[in-house]
Amino acid sequence: MNNAYDFVVVADTLVGDPDDANAAMGKPEDSAQALAMLKRLSGRRHQVWSATGVCILGDWTFFVESSVVEISELTNEELGSLIDSKSWQGKAGGYDLAGQMETYASLIDGDELTVLGFAPAALQLLN
């Protein structure tokens, strides 16, 4: 790898399927998929995983952490509002904890930063 930078950080997040602990929900491609994902998460707990890679002067270190989130039972009106907000676009599981979903989601276990897309242990390396 030709390093044009001395320092690189990459991260990605996945939302676990509440019906299958070995599957991820992915990112919705359209509003119909987003609605289906939000309906599956409504009133349930699920696991969220974030992986972060930090490269300093060509040496990579990787971190993977998880958290548990519970989403309250969403009404049809709330689902419609979440879809209309387009906050689901590009988001694992079809929601953004830092966006409108903040009203309906509770962190049960782990760190909020994990749900937002960054493994918190990576911050210790960056300090």
C-alpha cells in the first residue's frame, strides 16, 4: 500500500438482525426496505457492532465493539415520520441514533459511540 498519509482511520457499523444473531440487517436501498427494517426493530432489542481500523505510519490496529439498543414500539405515524425524514439513508438497520431515532431508541448495554459508528477503544489509541 502506498501511504499518502501518516494517519488513517476507517470504520463501519452493522446492526444485528433481532431474529437471527448470526445475521446483519444491512443498509436499506430504498424507503420500502427502510420501513421493513424499522418495523422489525420496533419494540425490540438488537445488537450493534462497530469496527474501527487505525493506521499510524503504516501499522494497522483494529477494534471491534458491540452495544445493545432497544427501540420502543413505533406507531404508524412515527414510522412514517422516520421514513419521511430520510435519516435512514446510508444507515445500517435503517436508523441514525444521532438523528430522529434518538427519541425512540435506548442504549441498554455498551457505548453510544459504538452505535454511532466508531469503536470507543480506538479513541484510547488516538489519545
